[in-house]
Amino acid sequence: MTKPATDEMVALVESLRADNDTCPFCLRDPYEYVDIGVGYQRVAVTCCDAGIALIQYEDKVLAKVVERMRAAADAFDAAEQRASSDVKVKDIVWGETSYGRPEAETVVGVYRIVEAWDGGWSVNVRNEVLRHPDGRKSFATLDEAKAAAQADYRSRILSAIQNGGGDA
């Protein structure tokens, strides 16, 4: 599963879990609001067609689809938790480059940590710069950069492991 597909699945799972005002199909707020002078009031369902059928018309078939989606999300969570608890990924063993910067050769590529232009630390692997969860390309400390490299390494290793005895 690619990273964007994983992000989409996480967003879907979160929307199904939240039982909030998010359409389980298009992941948007399904309602249109009108200011009635003392606050906003819902006046119409305006998201996707499936969301309109489910929320406004209480479509029983779509309700069953959402129920099955929630069950699949639960199964996905359970499988992910089993995989993460059953499989242990070794820590990256760091060495140094000839310039004295951290470097590690792993089965997924060479991780290099270099000083970033903004004064922090940048992590490179396979000609790709790892990003901070907030989108930045650098990390404040060397330990934070190493932790990001370890998390990326773990994610890449676990993405290649199939749980159970099925065909790989």
C-alpha cells in the first residue's frame, strides 16, 4: 500500500470512528449551514450523492454499507495492532560519514542525516527527504531526526510483511 493510500485509509478510519459530522463516503461535513442570527443552523445535506441518501433519506442499504465499512475499519485496526505487536523491527545502527555526519546502511536504503539550511537536521533516504509531521523538511534536534528515520524504516519494513499464512 502506498503512502497516500495509507493516509486515505487512516482518514477514512478516523471518520468512521468519530461518529461526528463527517460523511463516511466523501469525508466532508455533509451539511450546508445558514446563519439564523444566534448561530448557524443545518439546512440541507449537500455532500456526495451517497451521503445525501444515507443522511437525508436514511437509506437502509447505505446504512449497511457504512456498518460493513466500520467492521472493516475495526478489522484493519486489529490486524495492524497484531502486526505491530508480533513483529519487532530492529533499531537502526548509526555510523558516521567521512564528514562526521550520522549515516546508516539498511535493507531499505542508506539513511543520512545532514545539517539543514534552517539550522535543524535533514534526513535523506533513497534520494528522498523525510518530512516532519507538520510538513517541514527539517528536524530541530539530531535525536528527533534519528527518531524520524527509525519511524520511516519501521514503516517501510512493516509494509512488506503480510500477517497470516497467505500468499505474499
